[in-house]
Amino acid sequence: MQRAAQRDDRAKRGMRGKRLSRVLVCAAAVPAVLITAACSSDSGDAKGKGSDGGAQQSAGGSTKPSASASPTVQAAAYTKLPDACAVLSKKTLTDLVPKDTSGKKGSSDDPSSRASCSWSSLDNNGVKGSQFRWLNVSLLRFDSDSTRGAGDTQAHTYFGQQVKDAAAVAGAQNAKEIPLSGTGAEATAVRYDLKKKEGLFKQQTVVARVENVVVTLDFNGAGLAGEKTPDADDLTKAAEGAIKEVVGAVSSANDGSSSGGSATSAPSKSASPSKSASTSPSKSASSTASPSKSAAGKG
């Protein structure tokens, strides 16, 4: 019985040992399982995140605005200007400024966009006095630009400003605006009297727009040293006829027709603010003597 008891004890110890071994084996296996599960979970999360991230990136890529087509504006009809000193015929110059038919060309950093020419005539009649005439033609061309708009639209705005400035000259008396027809797309004559120490000057400023070009013609006259003051109606009629010639010269310089079509938004060199029609009216006017200044300087 003692042996049987000992066998029973050994058997029990063996069974306990086996159970303990199994427990230890299982215990050792649990971390591996947990690690495996954790790794599987992490890789799944990473995969999910990567997938989601990829989807977001893809979605971001698909929603990112693509480069839109550059906006376009109507191409400017006229691309160049005529020689300002050659826009009037010899006959016209002889009628308006008989003592100076050659003219003096104004300086310009871009003759294709800005040009001017002036004439000064003093017809001396001795003791009877003298007849003074001064004529100036200025041309300004506007290029189409995606920022500033179509050339003819810019020219229309500048045209209005020129008319307004002509009617607002300091010291002007009896100012009158006269809309003209049959001269370009739009035209207006502004006339007034300007009294200076040399005499009474009759000033005519005619502004016309043809497509994307604005023409400003200044013509004034005075009777000096006792000579008779010229008739304002005669001067206005002469100025109106002269500006029609200038408008025709602009069209002829561009082969008598407009280019039409559409242009890309990229401005040309002549459309840059420093050299183009983007020039402000005051800068353009610097190449064209103001009526009051010319009258004061020429008397």
C-alpha cells in the first residue's frame, strides 16, 4: 500500500508537472499570439490609413483646380500709328499754318503707340499786326490687354477724359462742346476763348476716336499787335476738316482695315504700362502742349 501510495504520489506529481508544462507552454505562446495579433492589427490599420490617405490624396488630386484657359480679349484693330508730321496734306497745312508746313515732331519712347507733331505760324503784316496760328496733332494707340480690357474700350475711356480736360482749361471763356458725326467712331470739338496779355486766343480742340486710337487736334489763333481776331467758326471748321484727314491717315497706316479676331491675354511690349496706351492722360498730354501753355508761350 505504501508503494501504491508512492506510485500515486509520483503519478500525481507527474500529472502536475505535465499540467505545469502545458501552462508554461501556453503562457509562452500567448505573447506571440498577442504580438502577432497586434502586428496584424497595426498593419491593417496602416494599410487602412495608407488606403484612406491614398484615397484622400487621389481625391485631392482630382479636386485640385486645373490650369484654366487664359482669358482672351478682342484684338486691337490697329497695330501702328502713322508719322504724326505727315498726317495732314500740304494744302491743309498751308491753310492752317501757312508759315510752318514742316512741323516739329514730338519725342516718344514708343512711336507705334504714341506720336505727336506741332506747327507754329506767325504771319507778320507789319504795322497792321500779325496773325498767329498754332496747331498740334497727337495720337495715342491702345493695345488690348486682359487686365485693362479691349483696346477700343480703353480708347473710349481716354476719349471721354480728353474731352473733359479740354473743357476744363483754366481761364477758358465761352466754352462750348460740339459733338461731331462722320469722324471715326466718335468725335467732339471743344472751343473757347482764352485771353492772354498778347491778345485774345480762339482755341479749338477736336478729339476723335477711331477703333483703338485717339486723335487730339489743337488749333488756336489770335490777332496780335492790333490785327483782327480770327473768326472762331472758321477755325472750328478748319480743325474739323483737319482731324478727318488724321483719322484717314491712321486707317491708311494700318492698310485701311482692322485686324479683328481675338487675342490672347498676354500683353505685347507696347501694352506695358511704361510704353503703351496704358499711359495716363496726363503723361500723354506732356507731349502735347496744353492750349493755355501754347498760347502763353507763342504770343
